[in-house]
Amino acid sequence: MVFFSRMDFSQGSLFGYIEDLQELTIIERPVRRSLKTPEEIERLTVDEELNDIERAVYLLSSGQDIQGTSVVANLPVLMRQNPAETLRRVLPKIREVLHVAGVEMQLTAAVSFLTVLQDESVSIHTYSHSFLHIILQNLEHRDAGVSNAWLETLLAVIEALPKETIRHEILNPLVSKAQISQTLQSRLVSCKIMGKLAYKFEAHIIKREILPLVKSLCQDVEYEVRTCMCRQLEHIAQGIGTELTKTVVLPELVELARDEGSSVRLAAFETLVNLLDMFDADDRSQTVLPLVKSFCEKSFKADESILVSLSFHLGKLCNGLYGIFTPEQHLRFLEFYKKLSTLGLQQENGHNDNQLQLQTLEQEKKYISVRKNCAYNFPAMIVFVDPKNFHLELYSIFFCLCHDPEVPVRYTMAISFYEVAKLLNSGVYTIHKELVTLLQDESLEVLDALVGHLPEILELMTTNGGENSGSESKLLSIPDLIPALTTAEQRAATSLKWRTHEKLLQKYACLPHIISSDQIYYRFLHRMLTIILTNNVLPVQKAAARTLCVYLRYNRKQEQRHEVIQKLIEQLGQGKSYWNRLRFLDTCEFIMELFSKSFFCKYFFLPVLELTHDPVANVRMKLCYLLPKVKSTLKIPSDKHLLQQLELCIRKLLCQEKDKDVLTIVKRTVLELDRMDISLDAEQLEKEKQQSEGRSTNVNDKIFEKKRRDNKTSSVLAKSMTLSVSGSSSGTTAGKEDKKSKLVRSQSFSTQALHPKYSNIDKCPNKSSATGYTSSVSGMGKSCMLSFTDDTFRTRSTGNSGNATFPSSSSLTTSRNSFNSADQKNNGNKESQSRKMSIKNRKSNS
């Protein structure tokens, strides 16, 4: 208080302080202008003519520490490039340098040696001969971090080494290294090595050569050694089998469980829990159970250090000892779990308010960890009491954990909520309220954890929702669900955690299976559209767009469907913001994924093509990327008119596009479209086949009539009619019929005729023909001079002058060479004149 009383925060004094600070900023201080002196640069300079091996040897011999560390880090690369020379010249130098190297180089060497082993640059025999001795020499480094790094490398090497090498190089020296006369670090390293060796040798070898060392280290005078060896007993037990575990390991665990060191007792307890499966019923009831009961009793009184671990393993412990519990013991452990679940939340017996205030922050954190562990073990405790007894035995604890004041506890409950729902099965209706509570939780972390399995949870609750689980009463099965879902989405939308919002919107796609279509339409569908229009995060917008398409997919009311489709087209496809028009293309992509091809063609095909007129290049570019998918929705011949519209769009983009990036994409898309196949509408094709057969019969009748009248020209007539029929629709059908396949190569862009209005396509640069995709791409040297007006693009079948004719590939093959713009005005007359001219020519030739 004296200090603050002397401070003057008046305006004048404050400006005085600021002036003083400004004066301090202009005080000149010596600044080193160069990072390295010329002498240092000279010492760091290396002859460029040296190869990699020579440079490494030079730097290790006369370079600075940082250069030597760089060489050691590059050792795996040298081993891959030239293993023989690296082992002969570089590795001995590294061995010499490591004797006096600092911590950084030691850690780098441990990692590099492990990388060389994993890369398998040399055989395991060569590796053990060259690298193993260096690893063993540095195991007992005075720095604990360096020692642990080399130990990790050695443990990885042991897995690959042959048994004889392990016996001679590791196991035999281990006998002396584990003696009490050795350093603490040496004995700790020996404990971890023995745990690894237990997997490499047979049980009789472990019993004869390893177990005596294990017993010695379990009785070590240092509690760190006893703790380390106790944690390795699990690995040793798995290596020696059940019988030796019962006679050798279990007695050591019992003794360690009564050790004076709390860390030793904790290690013994956790090892006992992990080895429960290896003990028979007698061992569990006579040895393990008394120890566990002792742990539980001491945990609240004299040994709180074990409390967190006990709460974490309690579920596994209860189910592991389930078969030997008496009803009284069963109830006692259940009550113990309940006590742990509320630890720190209520006043304990014998405590007053003053004592509760004296709880340290460390104790509060410990109690939070205990309750969090109880939430983690809650599914296991349901199995312990049987799901049928959940409401009677555990519901009150479930309620408390879901309403716990600490976020980590509620977060853990949200993660395990799905497991709880699966275990309860038909009794899942009892936790409906807690689901709503967690959905409305103030923490987005809790909401994010719950949403991960939200579709599965809601499905369980609607299918196993008790009396109200029928499809006609979906909403009644989960009271207040819809308000909770809307509240959760709005809270996620107003937060900065957009990934949680995106995840939530993706999971909401399950709602058509949970609630009614009307509820989705009025409470969620329009909200998705609003998110698409107003949200600024692209992944969130895409998630909302896809979920909206799912809602539309399951909506069977035509009026509602048409309204949504109209809004999508008007507010997105024709929106003022180019961003909305881009989202319209994303939405159309989802529609093609979720809906039928005919649905897309009916409602969205032409609105998508309209975006070829878009003034923003990014929109046109995105459209070009989408065009192959758009074309894949077409079926021939029923969608022939849509194919024509698509072709006109491509011609417009090829001839009028001024943006070079868009034009590049257009050319690439053209090539892809030309290679695509179009699906055939089999039913429509059959109808056209029948119609064409009828027309072919009429034509043949006329031919035979002419033969009867004029016998002199019968042969000529037969040949000419063959040519004329090949240019008619019957020839088209016959060509398709010969393919005998459901898919046909789309030749419309490379072989089709143009409307007379666009017959001046030869005005494009290089005289390239716009009648084909490929030819158009090859001829695009500059911007095409041909102009297509918007009205022309939008024109539909209003008359002969407004239609572009697209004959089949077979007919165009015979007539393309004789095609010109003047003949197109009287198409029918020209075809008949062509046939007459053909007949006259053949008569003259004959």
C-alpha cells in the first residue's frame, strides 16, 4: 500500500513518464553489425572441391561444434549414398567426437543412429558391429536427457538384434551394471533393458539369468530404482508366463505394494491391475482383493497420492474382480465409486467450513482429475451394476457428472455419452434430459465432444425410446430436442470456433431420420440457407449447403421443394455477390451427388449454364471445372436439347473468353469433355428405333415403286437411295444400334453441323472450325471474332430459324464437306437437290 500511495497517476505526471520512456528509446547501445567476424568466416569456410565424405571428415576433425552436429545429423544420408566409406572414415570420427561432445550433438547422434537402423541402410550384423558399441558407451551419460535418448535407441535396436548378439553384448554386461555398486543412472538403465529382454528369450533363460537381477533391483536401496523395476514387472510377467508370474512376480508385487515410498506403492498398484488377467480366482480373492481394499481405505486418509490412479483404474478393477465379489463387497466398491464421483463438491463428514477453505489449489486440481476419471469409467460401472439397474444405482451419479461445474468432467461425459447410450439400449430414454443439457452446455468443447456421435445417439433414442418410439411420434421421444439443437447451432455460429460449427452442421444432416419433415423445413432448412448467404467461413458454408441438399432430398412436399429450389436459383445462382454464385455451384455439385440425374437436369442444368455470362472470371473458371460433371448427368436422346445448350456455352467460352486463365481451363475442359461418354436412355432409344423402322419401310416402298416405273435406272436408284438413307434419321438409329452398348462416345462437339446463324465460324483465328472441341482448341491463337449475344444463348425452340440442328455423327461424316452457310437457309430443299444431283452424276457415270 505504501508503494501505491507514492505513485502519482495525474495527467502531467503520466506524460512525464512517457517522455522518460521516449528518452530511453534513443539511447545508443552497441550493436553488433555482423554475425561472424572475418576470422570466424575463414574457419567456417570449406573447400568446395571436397566430396561429401571428405567434407564430413574435415568438419569432424577441425570444424566447430555446430558443423560437427550438422555432419552427425546428415549421417543417415551418407549411409544411404556411400555406406562403405561412411563406416570406414566418418563413423570412427563421430565416435571420437562424442567423447567430448555437448548435449546437442549427443541428442542428434542418438536420433541419427536410430534413423540408420530404421532405414536398413546396412545389415543388422554390420549395424551391431559398427554402431552398437557407440550406443552402449553413451548410455551412462551424466545428462539424464542424453542417457534416455541413447536408451530409446538401444531398446529399438534390441528388437532387431539376434539373440546371440544380445546375450554377449548386452545381457552379460548387464549383470555387472545392475549391481548396487554401480551408479543410480546405470541401475535405472538396467531395469528398462531387462523389461525389453523379457520378450527376446525363452522362459527358462529369463528364470536363470534375468529373474535374479530383477529380485535384486526390486530390493534396491533407492526408491527410484524400485519404482522403475516395479513398472517393468508387467513386461517380465508376460515373458515368463502364468506359473512363474504366480510364484515369482506376485510376491514381489505384494511386497512393493507395502513399500514406504508412495511412488513405489503406486507403481505396484497399477502393475497389479494390468496383470489381473494372469491371476487365477484364488490369487485374486486371497492376494489381490485385500491389497485393493487396503489401497481404497488408505486413499482418503493417509495416501492421497494414489487417489487419482485408483479412480482411473477403478472400472477395470471392478470388472476384473467381479466374479469374486460378495454382494457386500460389490456394494462397497459401488459406494466408493459414488464417493469419488462427487469428491470436492460436497462437505465431507468431520470437516467444517474453515477446513474446506484451507484446501490448496493442488488438491482442487486433484479432485477435478478424480471426477474426470470417474466420468471416463462410467460405461464400465454400468457393466458392473448391470444396465437394468442403471436408474436405481447410477442415474444420480450420471446426473451429477453431466452437471459438474468443471468443463473437463462434462467434456469426458460428452465423449462417453454414446457408449452409455449403447449400453442402456432400450433404457436409453432415461438420459434424454442429460442429452439436452449437454447440447445446451455453455462450453463449446463439451458440445464438440458430444456432436461427434450425435447421429448415432439420436438414432438410438428414437428407435429405443420406450413407448413413444413409433415413427408417427418422433418428436415426443426426445422432449425439447429441437430447441436444444437450434440453440447449439446458434451458439456455435456466434463463436470463433468455426470447425465446431462446421462439424455440427455436418452432423445435422441426420435429422430427417429423427424428426418430421415439417419441423426440418420450418426450423432448420431456412437456417441452412441463411448460413450459406451470410456466413464468412467457406467450410461452414459448404457444410450448410450439403445439409440443405439432404433436407431437400427427404422433403416430399412439392410446394416446399419448389420454393427452396427457387430460392437457391434466385438468391445464390442469380445473387448480386459473386461469392453467392460460387456457392451456388458448390450446391449444384452436392445436388448431383445426392439427387438423380433427371432431377438436376430438370431444375439446375440451365441455371448453371447461365453462369457462362458471369462477369467475374472466378465464377466462369469454377463453372468450367464443373462442366464434366454437368455433362455426365445427360442422357441421350432425351436430353439432346440440353446437350446442344452445353455445346453453345463451350463455343461461346472458346471464342469470347478474354481472361487467359479461364481460357486455359476452358481448353483443358474441352479435351476432357470430348473424351467423355454419355449415357443412353434405353427406353427412349427403343421408341426412336421403332419410329425409324417405320420411316425406313415407307422409303423402301417408294424405291420399289420407282423401280417398277423405270427399269432402265433401277440399279442407279438403288445405289442413290442407299446414300440418301445414310443421311436420314434411320441411319442414325442404325449406327447407334450397331454399338450394342449402354454408353456411346459423344461426338457432338467434333462432328456436328452448325445453325446458319453461326456458320461464319471460320472467322476465328487460323480458320479453325468451331464445330469440334479439339479443332477449336488447336485454333485458338487469339480471341475469336465471332460474337454470340445473350439473347441468342437463351433462345429455345421457337421456330426453324432459332433452332440449331445436331445430326448424328454418321450423317455428318457424309455431309460435312458439302456444308456451307448459304445452303442452310433451305435445308430441306438442299437435301432433295443433293439427292437428285447424286442420281444424275451416277447416271452420267454409268
